[in-house]
Amino acid sequence: RQPDQSVGPDAAPAPLSGYVGGEPLRQPPELRSTDGLLEVQLEAAPGPAVIGGRTVTVLAYNKGLPGPTLRLQPGDRVRVGLRNGLAEATNLHVHGLHVSPTDNGDNPFVMVEPGATFDYDYRLPPDHPPGLFWYHPHHHGLVADQIFGGLYGAIVIDDSEPLPVARERVLVISDFTPGGAAGVASVGQAERMRGREGRLVLVNGQLKPDIGIRPGECERWRIVNSCVSRYLRLSLAGQGLQLLGLDSGRFETPRDVEEVLLAPGNRADLLVTAAATGTTTTTHSTLRALPYDRGSAGMGGMMGGSSPSTATLDLASVTVSGEPVPAASAFPRQPAPRDLRGAAVTARRELAFAMGMGMGGGGMRFTINGESFDGDRTDTTVQTGSVEEWLLSNSSPMDHPLHLHVWPMQLIEQNGRAVEAVQWQDVVNVPAGGTARVRIAFDDFPGRTVYHCHILDHEDLGMMGVIEAR
Ligand code: C2O
Ligand code: CU
């Protein structure tokens, strides 16, 4: 008997043949602010890109995959002229930046029609935390398609004092399926409900690039997970790894780690110290994504088995060669991050993530507190100046990573286990059948914006709510 293809499991996609990696890792072009101002023109448009030696059609900002890296200082004014060269509406979200959501700020309700332009204009607070952020489209219903097609880029906010590393690299990790004539491969309904994963995983738009480093050398890697749905459980066996922080939040002291788990939208600020072998022999190691089971949409087997990211993937190779370098100088201690655990909580609320059958065979509903997204409704109203504690709960059989715009979240607890060190994130994973607890300081920026699942197919299917700060 043939399985019902409309609801049956999608086979885990086989790796694509005919794509060849191995070229040196590139860095996207960098645009820096001068005298407190960054003015850039970004055009989102379809076009050709060479991936793994083959020419494919992608969607890109300024014809680059990823788009240019924007490098800013706290206090800067940012003016972005967005031109829409796509066939559909779009807009631009600066993920993780603490900037105003109103008017020409980071407003997710702005809609830029094909052929039109929009001028964003906002200012970073002078005490904005340094770190790695990113930008991507946010037009509800098309977010997953447009990011999957290639629309993303990194934003770096510089530290007041640069860290003593040999070099800094930005690694924007994305996944992509070639073959869409208009830049976006078509995706079935079951795959959308599970959250699509591309057949190629790219680093800065490249397939398995090579990163050269000398023995003993210390580099800073700023890594963005811009995959639409794929979790990245990153490992780099054989080299020293220290995690400086996640998202915009630097830890007070770096943590020695073996691996780092990034949900879609998360970033890692990582120190990589190449093993000093004492000889000049060339050695190789591999940046890998290890298996991570983010659950399946179960529902009586309706959507089939586990997610495709349950295989190990090689993302990049690291070649250690040349003269060993002496150990790096000591790192300046970071200022102690803000800790809300001692703060007076003004309000507590719960955000419940759920999936269920819609009425009349309309497929699966993706909800927060029982509702699918409606941009005309306000789901959560908060007072500026307040500190809130949110319990995030997930009754579904898949993980959902919650992203809150504008205000970062301090992770207090995950699945009932207290988080020891101070940890600030703007995407917090809510495990399948589990919970997470966060605290948020709504210091400033009155206005309306959103929170949503950063598996962007789920966001497009309605797992998003509107928050208004008054
Ligand atoms: Cu990275 Cu609302 O998104
Ligand atoms: Cu989700």
C-alpha cells in the first residue's frame, strides 16, 4: 500500500553529489560606521551564486551570500536603505539589537512591496552590549522562504577594548537546497510543519571551506546559526575551545567547552586555540554538527520519524600548519554582566507553545497560549521599567526556540534545572515537553513588536505573538 504522500514522512534528504568544497574560508565584505554613523544601501534580490563549484540561483543582499557584515559601535546611528528587488514583499529585522521597534526602527510590521524602498533609521544606546547580531527579512508568511533562499548577514558590535587574538572570523552558517528557479526550492507541507532543513549546510555561503591557522594561535570565531530550522551542535575535536558568550551576552569568564548547541537564530562567541604540537607537521580537524534530535511532530505518526539533523555533518576543515606561535597574552576580564536573579519581579506570565489539529482539515495549528498570530491583536502588554519572569512551556513533541525582539532574556532555568552562571540570550530553546524560565528587564523602548518560534516555518505557520511595551 502506498503511504499517503500528502501527510506521510518526508525522507531524510540524502547528501547532494556533484558539489565540491575545500576552498579557503572567505569573509563577507565589512561595512563600518564612521563618526557615529553607518549608512548602507541593501538590496534584496535573486541572482546567481557559485556554491561548491556549481552556479545556483539564490536570494541575496547586495549579491553576496551572506550579505555584508555591518560593524558598529555602541551609540551609533544606523541608516539602512532597503530596496526590494524580490518578487514578494519583504522587510528587515536586526535580530538581537536593543533598538526602538517604532516608526523607522526595528519594526516587524513594516512591509516593503516589490520594487519599493524603505529607510530604517535608529540609534544604538550608548551602553549597548558588544557582541554578534544578525539581520534577515521578517515579512510574516515568507520569512522561512526568504532566509532559506539566502537573505542574511552578520552585525558585529565592537568591544570597547579588542581581545588579544591573532584574528577574528565571522562564520554565518546556513542551510540551502539548490534547485529553486526563483532562488527558493519548494517545500512540502509536512516539511514545513517539521521545519525545513536544507540539503547543503554552508559556512559563509561556502561548502566545507578550509580554515588555516598556526599551532598555538588563538582566533575568535563569531558564529551565527541562520538556518531556518536546523539546530547546530558544533564540535571541533583536537583544538581548544572556549565559549566567551552566547547571543549578545558575554559570560564573566570564558567557559572551556567540547561542543556548543545553537538553536536557529542563536550565536556563539568562541575562542579557538590551535593545538601546539611542538613540531611543524600539518594536522587537520573538522568543524562538525553532531546529531541533535529536536523531536518530530509525532501526532500518531502523522508526520513520521525524527528530524533530518540526526546525522553528523562536516561543516569546515581546519588545517594547522606553519611555525608555532607563543601563547596569547591574558584576556581582559569582562565587566560583570547584569544579573536579574536578585531583581524585584513586577509580573509573571506563561507562554505555552502548542501544536494541534486545526478545524476543518486545515493542517496543524502552531500556537502560543492557544492563539495563532494576528498582527491586529496585542497578546502581551508590559510596562516599561518593569522586570518580568516568563515561564515558557512546550506541550508539543518538538523543541521550539523562543525569540523575543528588542529585549534580551536572562535564562534562569531549563527543564527545572537552575542555570548557574549569568547567561543572556535572545533565543531560548524550549525543549519538547519541557520548560524554560527567563527574566526580562523592559527598561526602555515603548512600542509594539513580536516574539515567536525561531523555527521560521513555525513562525510563518502562526507561532508568533504581539507584545506592546507602554
Ligand atoms: Cu531572527 Cu523575529 O527573528
Ligand atoms: Cu517551533
